[in-house]
Amino acid sequence: MLGLSQMASGIRQEPAGSSAGGLIGREAELALVRELLADVRARSSHATIAMCGAAGLGKSRLLASAVESARARGWIVLAATCHAFRRRRPFAIVADLTKAAIAALGTEVSTYTSGLEVALAAMGESFGPALAVDADARPVTTGAFETAFTRLLEGVLADYPVLAAVDDYQWIDAESDETLSYVSRLFKERPFALVRAQRSDALADRPIPATASTLFLQELAEAEALRLAGTMYPAASPEIVRTIVEYAKGIPLDIVTLAAQARLQSASVPEQVLSSLKAVVATQLSALEPSRLEFIRLCSFLRTPVNHHLLSLLYPEPEELARLLAGSVGKYLVQDGHAISFSHARIKQAVREGVEVPFSYHKRILGALLTVPEPDSDECARIIEHARELGERDLSWTYAVRLADDAYRDGRWHVAVDAYEEALRLRQPAAADFFAIYQRYGSALRILDRHIEADRMLHDAIVYARGKGMNAAAARLAAMHVSVFGELEEYEQAIETFKMYYADADDPIARTELIGAIANIHANRIDAKALEETLATLRTSGDTPPPETLAKIRQAEAIVASHLADEDRMRKALDSVNVYAAGQRSYIEYFRTLSGLLIEHYQRGPRWLAERLAALSLEKGAPADGSVFGTYQGSYAAFCTGDWEAALLPLADVNWKRLSPQVSSHLLSVPAAIGALSSQLEMHAERIEPLIHESVRDRYKPSIGQLAIWAALAAKTVDPTLERYLDGAYRREPVTLAFMTFPLAFSLYAEARNDRAALDWIADSLPEPGAAWPRAHYLLGRGYAMLALRRPGSKSVLEQAAAASRSLGADFFTAYASTLIGQATPAELELLSNLNVSVRRFEPGGMVPARRVRSKSLPSARESQVANLVAEGKSNREIAERLFLSERTVEVHLSNLFAKLNLNSRLQLARWVLAGR
């Protein structure tokens, strides 16, 4: 009887797309990929397609079929597979894709490589012969390396559609990942498709772009699973086929493996199919010579793919290792390049369970790993794993910290946080390392917008440090805690924490760090007087702040200078931030570019912000690329400029679970404002309403108050539990760094409540900011309040608001202000019409409702698909599954449909579809 390992090896040799089950059950996904590629070619535009799923669900097979289909349709296909052991090799996948391009072009290659031969030759040994160029002719920099690939691709795209297909994308090297992201943006108007297959459990490390079409592969439905099993074992009875399907749990690879085993055994009863895999493998192993048995068992204790370098440490004699591999690959193991893994996870499990005393294997592997002078992150993770199995807590702690520090240095924040958590579960750091470890841990949490976790962690760390007499470390962590309180908008708590620790701080560095933290609290509240008093305290103390603290202080000065319209001081302060923060690997260093944009935009407006963000996204190594902070700025800028579709789409793919209420409230203020201004009542309501009600029980926070006002306006009513909370909220702190703090919202809310006292306060007492962009908002909010009160001079104030918004590129607010006084241009009226926004207009007798004009813009192709499925009675989840979208993206498309078609409900949308549009 053939063993499962031999059978699995045979399966892998079946021709692609064969009747033996190549793509059975994935025909719909393949059809969708073909449709997306056809659309790319027809529109001559880029698309990124992501295939995600757990191991064994058929991602690689689907990708291979898509490649074959594209190649048959005239695409130039560049295919590559990532491997774990190559993750630290710069441009490894770009080199593979370039080789694939040269191979695909054949004799035409010289047409596209003229002038690039030397740079291309330097990218890999095999390029030289293909291009007839000496690879060592002259040194080629990384920039030239990247430029060569980009220019080669640019030339090919002039004549052909190009498909770059990358399998196991979770293991791509960082340089190749950045390069592919760059060319995807660069060639967005060329027929270029990037198709990436990756494990769904690795999305945090290699996130999918918000603009990608994503196929999340699931287990096969019962009917498809039965069809696949029947195809693999045509002679099987229905009972046998069903037994195979029940045991495989819908996983295609397991179905293929078990069906092939049953076929080889001529299984006729369920018991034969369900025979213990452990027993099958044990039978095979018992026939092996001792050295190969030991090798197979040792491999079962290694992570897959098995690290070839680690095997060479375990078997230092190359001939012996080659012999063992030769006798195992094709039966128990499979090898793809240098990547080695078991032919099936169940084989590995069965081999491992057959070991009676596993500790000797862990000890041997750990001993080999500890001989590596400079272990990389993957090797550190393996050391931790085996040390944990052996109960070596100190060793686990040492390498967990090392892994965390390496990940922190490389900007792999999720890995850093997980590794610090692992280390601190084992024990607390020694006094000498205590602050440094907790400081990096806290910074990583803040960069990931996990402020609530940072708050709890810092509280516990400070209590522990004080209890152990580490007062300097406690005070320095308290400075970070002050900053976190500010991010959570717990301003009073931040001030109290500062006072408590600064008064007793003996360490000069701790004192300066506390000063830097509280300086930013005062700046965020635009309290110039308090900021100056704080800086005077620092000057009086004579303490010299370290570079990171100086960066924080200069950032605080830049914030206040921007609001005071002191551009020269703002510019000098921002230049100092860049100098002092550079190379610090800290929270402020990570966000200094985006923070600088936030500060400058108060002078330059949203159009400038949108343009700078677009330019930043094209720069290599842009800081905070893909962060929630960057997403927020882009969404906000698009909202102000009137591109509401662009404002909403990035929010569809935000992971809301770990965000603090403050971060969530900033992000959700965009859809809440759109909902209030365009009567799209359902937009993100399931997130907004619980967030507001939860926050009502807490102290007032500006971002929550602002969100609540927009939400109340969108709903046209105010929940009784919110009335006291909202009444006067706009008076408390109207000028903050919250982007969506718009005086217009205050005026609209006061008018809706018929609150004349509030309107009087806005018209007469609303603080006037000095910076250009907040002042434009001030003029619009004040002018609206005056108009609602029928005061003379309101028209003049709104004319100033329109002019100020126009000069700053705030197209939506320009149109809104101009329409209020009947001075909107046709283009401005069309903008509001397309956004489904109705505006009161100025008349001699007061304010009257303006007629809502039906939008003239037509639904896009994807929006039409969504509309048709709504008419069929499908829920958002069903639509998302049918179109391979997230539910959030479906919500965005529905909101756009309601706005474009001037509709308010799914029922109206269904009637529109059924009426033939």
C-alpha cells in the first residue's frame, strides 16, 4: 500500500488545469479574474487583484490558471514565487520578474532594454548572458536597479498588456514590495495588472491596498466539494465521496489528498478512507533507515518552509544533507528552489505525533540556532519557539526582546508589539533596560493607533517602576503617558499627570521629556499662553533636552505659530522638527512628515494638502504610508475638495477593532458630515451611534462632540440621552486640532434646535483664528449664523467665506457659501447637485429651502452591479460575497448610488432598477 506521502507527491505532478481537479470549485473566481483583466486591458488602466485564503484553499492553483489564461490572450506575463528564506534579500522578486520579462520577450528583448543593459545585468547573474553584457562593467546603485525595472516595464507596456503574478506574497522582500507599489501607482493609466496570492493570516504584515479587488477564498461549498472528490476518484461510491468531503472540511487540497489516497487503496468502505493517517505514516516510517527517519522527524519540528540554512547547521556535511534530501523530497517533502516543506500538513503532524520524546529534537534545533552569530527575525522567532518548549524562560525572554527590537528598528510594528508582549509575559526587564523596552513598546502601540492599550500598559509599567524605586524611568514613562492622554483627549488627566511627576522629578532628562509632552498638549488646545509659560519653565531650569524632546517642543511651537498665522516661525519650527527627529526611531520621527502637512495645511488649505499627500504616496520610503493618520488626512482633504467618493473609499477597509474612540471619531466624522449634508442617513450608522453613546458616559471630548453634532444633523433628531451632552458642546472647545471641527456644523445644529442663544454666540463670540483655513471655516459658520438670525452684513461675511475657501481649493465649501447667497457658478451648483446637497439660499426675507436638483451623474459599472443585486433582495453581506468585496465597500457604493440618484432607501433603489432606470 502506498503511503500518503507518496500519494501526495504524485498529485503535485498532475498537469495544471487537468480534469483531476485543477480548478474545480474555483471556476467563478477564475471568471471574475478574467473579467477584471479584460477590464484592465479595455480601459488601459492598472488594477491590483489579491487572492487571499488559508493554506490548502487553492490560491496558487487559481493564480496559475489566471496566468495561463492571460498568456493565452496575449498578455506579457511576469510570474514569481516568494520564499521565506529570501525575505531579507533586497529586490529578489523584482529580479525574478525581470528575468521572466526577458524570457517572455525572447528575441524582442533588445527592443526594450536599449540603454539599460548594464543596470539589468547587475540585477542577477543570469541576465548577463541573456543581454550579452558584462555584469561587472560598472557598479550599479539600488536606484539604478529600480529604475531599470521600471523603464523596462514602461517600454513593454507601450506595446503589450502586462500581468505581474506573485505567489506567496506574504514573504516578499520589502524592496520588491515597495517597487511593485510604486509601479502600480506610476502606471495607473497603462494596461498593467498586479495579481498577488497570499495567506490571509499574513495580511497585517503585507496589507492589501484599499484600491485592490480582493478575492477571499473560502472552503468549498458541499456541492463543489463533492464534485471535486468525485473527479479525483471516479469509481468511488456516493458514500465514499461523501466520507472524503466530510473528513476534508471543504479544503480543496485535503479533498485531493484523501480522494487520491482512497483511489490508490481502492477504498470501498468509509473505514478505509478514515484509517488513521498516523498509522499510515508510521508504517512507512518503520521501513526507513535510522538516519533518514531521524531527518524526517527533525524536519517535523521545524517551521515550514524548512530553512535550508538551518538544515545545514544541523547537518554540516553537505554530502550527507544532500543524500537525506534526495531520499525524502518527492515522498515526504517537496522542494521549490530552496524552500522545503512537507507535502501535506497532515503528514507533518503524523510524523511529529509519532515521536515519543520530543525534547531531544527541540534541544538539538535550539543548539544549532544558537550558533548563528547574528540571527535574523525568523531565526529569533524559532529560538523563542524551541526555548519555550524546553522551559528556557530567560532564553525566550532574551530573544523575544531581540526580535522586538529588530522589528521596531525595521518598522514592522505589529511584529514588534507581539514580541514585546511575549517578552513581558515572561518577566520584567532589568532596571538598566526597563525604560528603553517600554518606550519602544509604547511607541509601536501609538504608531498603530492602539492608544487604549498604550494607556493601560504605561499605567502598569509606571506603578511597577515606582514600586521598585526606578523613579527616573517612571517619570520618563509618565511623559509618554501625558502624550497618550493627549491623543485620547484626556487633557485634564494629562495636565494632572504632568504636575504630579514634574514636581518630584530628579532626573533632568525626565523633566525635559515631561515639558515636551505637556507643550504639545497646550499646542493642541491652541493655548499659546500656557505653551509660553511651559517653555519659560524649561529655560529657567537650565535642563538640556535630548533631540527627540527638542523635536516635540518645536512641533508644539509650529502648531501654535500656524494658528497665529506666523508662517515664518512655523516654517523654522518645522525645519527644526525634521532635524531633531531624524533617525530617532520614535513616534514623532515616524509621523513628522504627516504632522508637518497637518500643521501647514492650516495656512495652505485642503487642495494643497491633497496634492502633497498624492506626491508623498509616490515617494519611496514615505513615512506613515498606509497609516490610519495618513488615511484620515487623505479622506478629510478629499471631503473638503468635493471628491466624496475618494473621501469614503479608504474608510471601507479600515480595521476598526483596535482603534481608540478618538481615532475612530476623527475617521467617522467624514461620513457623518457627508451624511448630514446629503441626507444619507445609513452611512456608517452602525459604528457611529454606539461610539457616541459609549462616549456620553465619559467626559466631553472635542472629536466625539463634533461627531455627535454631525450625526444628530444627519438623523434630523437628537436622542434624549444626547441633548444635555450636545447642548453647548460647540462653545467648549471649538478650536482644536480635530480636522472636522467646523463652525458650520455648530451653526447648522443651533438652527436645527432653534437655539437663538447659540446662534448669537456663534455670530458674536466665536473666537476668530488667525490661520487662513480655520478662518475660512470661521467666516462660513459665523455667516450662516448671521443669516439664520436675519442679521444685516451676513451676505458680506459669506462672500468673504466663499472667497477664502476658493483661494484654498476647498471647492465644496466654496460652492456651499456661494449658494447661500445666490452667487454660485453653474459648476458649483453642479458639484452640489452631484453630491446631493441642498443648501438654503439668501433672500431679502430671510432663508428659504433650495430645491434639490436630481444628480446628473450616472452610476459606475460596479455601482450598477450593486444596484441590481439590491433589486434581487440581496443583503450587503451577500452582495459583498458575490462581488468579492468587503461589506464596507458595498456600503460606500450604496451611499454613492443614493447620492447620485437622489434616493433615500434600498426600496427606492430597487424600484429604480425594476423601472428600467
